Amino acid sequence: MFTKKTYPDSVNLEMFIPTFTNSTQYLLRIVSDSWVGVELIHPISLEHTRMPEQIVTNTDLMDLTPLPTTALQSEKYEQLFSRIETFNPVQTQLFHVLYHTDAPVLLGAPTGSGKTVVGELAILRMKRIHPSGICVYIAPLKSLARERLKEWGKRFGGPPMHWKVLELSGDTRHDRRALESADILVCTPEKWDLISRGWQQTSNGKSTSGDNNKKSFVKRVRLLVIDEIHLLGEERGAVLEAIVSRTRFISRSLQQNQDPNRSVDTPEMVRIVGLSTAVANPLDLADWIGIDTTGTQLTARQGLYNFRPSIRPVPTTVHVQGYPGKH
């Protein structure tokens, strides 16, 4: 809006225009919606503009036979999924990588496509290989953490698993013994960032601070599940960045101590699983959590799944309803 007060000053308008690679020049026509005859045609040259590479980074949903829950090959695990007979198409496609490998996974899929079960499959794999290992589940909001605690407390805390599920947020306090015996920790990003800072001890065996003895359980974490990882772009994204970077650093340090001659291709000790809606730059995210995005081997990009927003196991129907009224 141009007002009388700001009349002599210039006004900057920012607008986004879709570009097409085959055109080198645009004619931008600006028309006033209030004044007749006030219009301007402005040529824009794209000759020296560098366009980003057009990389198709969407994963196609394969036409696979839905996998029955008996594929878990464990009576206890099958009981957890007694309410369903088969996994949905997205879960079926990811099942092998989740349940039979330790590769990091990034899943971009629409809401309602069963991402929680994907996280659960990663937990089952971790507990099968490392019975004393701990899974850390990062929920962006306290309300989501509480909801997940309530659901998993019933499913994993009761028979047949009897695992201990704890919530770590600003409102909760647990003693060292409770944390040491936990199987799954449901945390907010800030709380886990705070806890994981003091994981290291000094060379003489004494802890660097009195609090560090309480944090020795951090070294037993074998799985980090980050829900809504696309919130990395929001203001709290820096905390998520710190968590992932520190987790990978801890993982490499522990691995170096245990096996100095390990090969570069060996998966990191702490597996990272990122769950998100479909994202535009999955390669950047995947590379950041440890997925090989540039290699030429058969395993390159293993664990990277970025499905289109249109892929929904439960289809949505759109209704457009008109209503009378001026304009």
C-alpha cells in the first residue's frame, strides 16, 4: 500500500517468480489493481543466472506385497503388532533396512503413513542386537513427548516386553538408578542436549564434573530417533543440530576405542533414524545424519526414503463447498 506519508520514499517489493530452464528472458508486467493505466513492463535477463541442479529426490512407492507381522520372526515382537496383520506399503518397503541392517535412515512421508511404526521397528532391531542398549526418542514438543510416553508405556512397558520407558523434559526428574535401568527415553531436544553434554570423562577416570557419573548411561545409547526432523529449519533447529553432531561424535569416539582398525564402511555405533514429512532437500539431511549420498556402491543412498506428499496409505478426499456472498 502506498500512502501519502511515504510518498517520496522508494518502496521495495519482494516477489517470487517460478523459473523454467528453457527461457533466457522474462517480461515482468506489473499492473495496479486500483488505478487504470498504471502499469509497467520490466525485462529480466536470466542469461547469467545460475540455476540450481534439477535433481529428482523423490522415492517411488514400490508395488510390494504387504509384509505380514510374522516377518519379525519373534513371538514377543509379533504380540506388539497383534492389532494389525500386515505392515502398510511404506513400512513394507523400509522393513529390510530397518530390521536387518544398522544403516541410518531418513524417512520423509506424509502424515498418517505410519512413521511411528517405522521408529518402533528400529527400536526392536536395536534391542535384539543390543539387549542392554538404550533408545532415545526426540519429540519436538512436550505434548508429543507425553503422548508417546503414554502409548509406549502401555505397549512396551506391559507384557510381553516389560521395558522401562521414561520421559525426560523440563518437568521431570529421575535419579541415576532409574536412568541406568531405562530402555527407552522420550525427550525434548533441549533436555537431551543438556544431558548428553556431560558424557565424557577425563583420562584419569575421574569425571570432569560431579554430574558426570550420572551420565555414564549416555554411552549405552545405540539408537536416536528424531521425530519431525524437518523442524531443523525452525528457531529450535540449532539444538537438533547440536544433538546429531554430538551423537555422531560420541559414536565415532566409542567405536575408535573399541576397534581402532574399523573400516570406513562400518555403520556408526549409534544409529540415527530421522522421521519427517516430505522434504525438498533430502540429500542434505541424509548426508548430515550419516547416509552415504555421493557413493557409487550398491549401498549408496541406502536408508534414504523421501516419498511424495501424494503417497498416502489412507487416501484423502477433497470437498469444495461454495457459499453465497459478495466477492
